[in-house]
Amino acid sequence: CLTSQGDFALESFKFTDCNSPAMGLYPVVDRASWIPRLAPLGVSTIQLRVKDLADEPLIDEIKSAIKLAKQHNCRLFINDYWQLAIKLGAYGVHLGQEDLDTADIEAIQKAGLALGISTHCHYEVARAHSYQPSYIACGPVYPTDSKVMPWIPHDLQGLSYWRRVLNYPLTAIGGINRSRIADVAKTGVDAIAMISAITQADDPEQVAADFVKLINTNKA
Ligand code: TZP
Ligand code: MG
């Protein structure tokens, strides 16, 4: 819930535009060490999504990711840990619906960080839109093994629907791989996020470089 009163102007409550230049391929990784591997391949935006660390090791990982992202001129979104993202000076924060219940959205905006929000259905898209975030992520587009998902995948048809009705920076996520990325790019989404297709590839650098090209040649 917003806490400030008095000088608060709702019209100015909009998060950083993180889409110029366009986000394009948006790898979601669990360790800072991915950043120097992926950023030189034309990857301009990366999300650090750490689910297995706490305390000092977590802080060290986030610090290191922020440092590397700055060195590589890459926009780094920190998943979940919005307070650390503010404190340590990340580019942005990525939050799920449950995080919105507790995160201080105004503090994130006032600190000048970008904000991405995950959504899975109409209600969540409407809720996310009300925060005027930097982008809205829609998923899962396809079935995924990377996260337990009770939601029925949108498929291309559902994703195209969201593209049509949402005049807003849109990120597609969930089950996107080599055989699907061109079709997803053709829907006109602004970013294509993925975990396993890159992080579990035999040659992640080659895959990421190919995906950057596939997005560029197929984007609507
Ligand atoms: N949110 C929606 S789907 C998903 C998340 C975090 C997992 C995406 O992983 P993958 O391996 O690209 O399907
Ligand atoms: Mg979360």
C-alpha cells in the first residue's frame, strides 16, 4: 500500500522506461557469473533470480551481479529482493503478485529503480498495470519445468491477445526455446524471458547469440 500523503502526485507515479533500446532477449539467471558470459552477446537486460541463498552469500551474489551488470552496461533486474536492490543500487526489481502484497512500491519508485511485474491472468494484468511498472510479464506462454505453475499456458494465441490489448512494454516468459522463439518474437512482445533454454543448454553462449539474432530477424 502507498504510504505517503500530501505532495504525492499520481500522474508522476510511473516507473523507468526500460525498453529503449528494446529489451529483446531477457535471460533469467541464478548467479552473477552469467552476466559476463551473456552481456557481450547483445543481451541488454538480465534478471538475477536467486532462490537458494540467504544472508551474506545472497548479498554477495547480488552485489557482484550489480557490479558486473554495470561493467557490461546491462540492465539488471533483481527478483524478489527489492530492499537489497534499492540498497545496493540495482537497475531494477522484478516482483511476483505475492511480492506486491508486502513490497514498498513507492520506495522502489522513489529510489529510481525500474520495476517488472509477473502476471498470469486478467486480474493480475489489471493489478500490475495499476502500478505503471516498467514492463508487465505474461506467462507461462508454454508449459515450463522451471517453476511450479498452476496456470494454463497462454500459448501463442493468448500471448497475441495480450499484445493486442496491452499498449505497454510486455515480456513473454515460460517454456520458450529455440523452436518457439521466432513465433514469440513475431507477436511483437518487447522482451522474451527464459531460464532453461539458455542456462541448461550445452553451449549457452551460442544459444544466446542465436536467440538474439532470431529475435532481431523475427520481431514484429
Ligand atoms: N515465470 C513464469 S514461467 C517461469 C517463470 C519464472 C519459468 C520460465 O522458465 P523456462 O525454463 O524459460 O520455462
Ligand atoms: Mg517473487
